[in-house]
Amino acid sequence: MPLDPERLPRHIAVIMDGNGRWARARGLPRAAGHKAGVDAVRRVVRAASELGLGALTLYAFSTENWGRPSAEVGALMRLLSWALGREALELERNNVRLGAIGRLSDLPAAARKDLAAAVERLGKNTGLRLTLALNYGARQEIVDAVNAGLADGVRRFDEQSLAQRLYTADLPELDLVVRTSGEMRLSNFLLWQAAYAEFVATPVLWPDFDREHLIAAIREFQKRDRRFGGLSTKA
């Protein structure tokens, strides 16, 4: 069944899970799984751009990931810099606009520099909005939004005053969250934004995820009856 181009999700977020398990199943070090995960990112971003999606947010590094062994964290940060350099030209050719959310100031200096350079290089593009969630945690995001409001003199918050101070304030409404590797939790990812998003879990490990898996998730999304707390729209 082909996708309905009139009912594409405005914004898809992906919890990229399973790199370590993919590597372990092949007798490889975890770093090999993370590197294979970069290839999956390339495939999925290319597919999202070709499908005409508006926004894609990828959970690349959580605030909790600092608790991993220091050697693995260091390798992940170096991989980030390497991937940004390798992929920038293709992203530019595909008119992809790059952004990042999270407490970016806590990233290593080299990673911050390379990220800023890539964001600036791709900042004027008008196609897919690709956002990397780096040193990101949803609870921390909400705390940061509240603190930003207090600094602005807000004395009483409503949904709008908080939402406009979230990291994602300039992104479309989140319609679909996809999690790979079969896990069934949000893991502190876009908790506010996901309030009425559809959730699709797949057993596919992230390094194996490709265009057809993305299409399958969108097809599942298009089958859903999105009631937003109301009655069904189906007869």
C-alpha cells in the first residue's frame, strides 16, 4: 500500500537503539555498532528528504549517556565530529537544514566547534529539518524552559508560555515517535512534545534500519485513528 502524501507526519522523532547489541551479535566492539549506526542515519535522512518530510529529530546522545565508560563516551564524541564532517556535503546537496537540541554547552569543545560549523553551513537550507538531540533529556528541557521563563519575568505558566521556551519551539508539532530494537519506553525523550504523538516500536536494531523500515513506520502511522482525547472519526 503506497503512502498517502497528504497524511505524512509533520515531525518524526527516532530513538536510535540497538547499536551495542548489533555489534555484540557480530563479535565486534561497541564502537563498530555506533559507526554502523551513522550509516543508518545517512540512509534514513536521505529517505526522509526524498519522501518530503518536514522534520526529523534523532536521539543521538542523552544526558544519561555520560554514565557509560569514558572510553565509549570519548569515541562517541569523536564519531560525532567525524560524521558531521563526512555527511555535511550530502546534507547540503539534499537541502537539509541541521539543528541541535540539548545542553550543548556541556559537549566537548571539539564536538561543539564541529557541530556549530555544520549548523552554520546548512542553516540557510529550506528542506528537511534534521535535529540532533545531544546531551538531551526531556526533564532537563522542561526545567530549562521554566528557568528561562522565570528569567523573563513569567510569574504564572500556561502551556503556551512553557512550550515556546522548549528547545523545539521552532519545530513542527511532533506526530510520530519511532523506537528501534524492540524497547517500549521513551527514555526521557521529548516527553512534553510526545503527549499526543503516535508511537511505533520495531524490533529492528538501529544499524539495520533503512528506508523501508521508515516507510513501514509511516504506513503504520497512517493507519491510526488519531482522536486527541475525543471520539473516533471513523464510521
